[in-house]
Amino acid sequence: MSTDTAVERRRPFSAKWLQDMAIRYAMVLVLIVVIAFFAYRSARFATPDNVVTILIAAAPFALIALGQTLVILTGGIDLSVGSVIALSAMAGAYTAKAMPDQLWLALIVAIAIGALAGAINGLVVSVLDVPPFIATLGMLTLASGLAFVIGGGAPINGLPANFSQFANTQVLGLTIPVILMIIGIVGFGVMMRRTKFGMHVYAVGGNEQASRIAGIKTGRVKFLVYTISGALAGISGIMLASRTINGSPSLGVGYELDAIAAVVIGGASLMGGRGTIWGTALGLLMIQTLNNGLDILTVPSYWQDVVKGLLIVAAVSVDVWAAKRRE
């Protein structure tokens, strides 16, 4: 790049500067357009109550999307989170029904089951060197089967009424899942930018061999990100079960796809080493805004899938084109 071109690119409000800003914040601009469109088409969309509805719907996806972000940044992928949600929800519901006076134990069991499933994924990937796609696909099937085993092939009903406290208790007008989502986004965002662990995650995804030579324990990093992903899926599972006051072995089916979509739409590279928590939060908000707006406009669910699919392809295409342009 010539000196003149570089100077022009840095000059505020020059043509190249505006073009660079449009590319960098393309998803923000798209989100603004989407919000404006739905607000124009329906008066129900741009209301405080509907904003709360979007946040409540986004909370379970946000938790697993955060874990998925860490995994993808290392160059891996976790296909098992949807089934781990179901397994954790069933284990938590079973515990709550057996010991209704100790609901805190149901929460601990759900998170522990999720973390254990994630830890197994991490061990298989980091120690046995099994490709993440295969390892987590196996856990997807295993966790789904165990979820049905716990309930004997049926949902767990008859849970104590106070089981709903996990998902429906409000603090300052926000439910606990929404509060956890906000804390998670801020906490993981700071962690990935300001801590040694965050830098190691990026390093492993960028060049695992060079990271190992530099002294980074790449196996430990992989183990931790999969364990975190599983624990977050466990939290999501108990929150979803608490919302409906029952445990369902089919809970969380397909959730891993929306989580991966949020990460990709947010600008992360599936090759690892590039992406941000803030980008994932933006991608998640985009997906949930689309779901909510299309529901309000009574668009059939299959057309909603078409729109989300096109959005994913467009986001990846723009990201690849922008990367080539930078090169």
C-alpha cells in the first residue's frame, strides 16, 4: 500500500475511511436497518415489553454462544451443547423432584453435569487428539441418549412450584437469566481482552504449533474452553427447565446451530484465532431480533430458517471478502 493511500485511508470522512468503517461495522448497520424495518411494520415491535421479550429469549442462547465463541477461537467446534442442555435439564429436574426442599442442589447438579460433559469433550480433543467435530458429535449422541434414560423416555413433570424461581425471579426488573447473560457478555468480554487466558485462547487458534513452542500449554487451554462451554450449557439447561417447570429430554435440540450462527455472524473465523465476545453478542441480538420480528409479522417458521440461512452465508461472505481486501 502506498503512503498516499494509507494517509487517505486514515483521514476521517474520506471515501476510503467511510468504506472501511462500513465494512468494519456492516453488521451493526444491518441490525439498525432490521430494527427500523420491524418498527415500521409493527407498532408492537418497538415497545419496552417486546425488548424484554427479546432479551429473555436470547438469554439461554447467549450462554451457550459465549462458550461456543471460546471453542471456535481455538479452532474447534462444540456440536454437543444442545444435547448437554437436555441432559443437564433432566438431571436438575430429577434432583428437584427427588429433593424439593433443596433446590440449590438441582442447580449444582445441572452445572456439574454440563461441566463434566464439556470436560470429557476437552479430554478427547486435547489428549486423544480426536477432531472436535467427531468428539462433540459423539457427545451429542451420548448426552441425548442419557437425557432420555433419566426420564425413562418421557419428560419429568410434577416439579415443585418454586422450581420456577431460577428463571422467573426478577432483580431490578430483569429476570435472572437476562442478568446472567449481561454479566456473561461483560465478564467474558473483559477476560478475552485483558487476561493471559484470553490471549492464550487466541494464540492457540491462530497457530497451535507456534503457541506450543512459545510455552503455552495448548492442551490445558482446549480442555478449559470445552469445560466452560459445557458448564454454560448446564446453566442454560436448568434455566430453560425452570421456565417451563418441567424437564424435557428434547430440550435444546438445534440450539447449537443458533449458537454457532451467532458466533459466525458476529465475525468469528471458524478457522480459529479471530473473533470477539462483543461480535457474538451482536450476532445473537441479530438472530433474536429477526426471530421476534418475523414472529410478530406471522412469517412461517420455515421462511424464518431461510432468512437466517441467507444471513449466515452473507455474513461469512462479507467476512471473507473483507479479509482478502485487508490482505
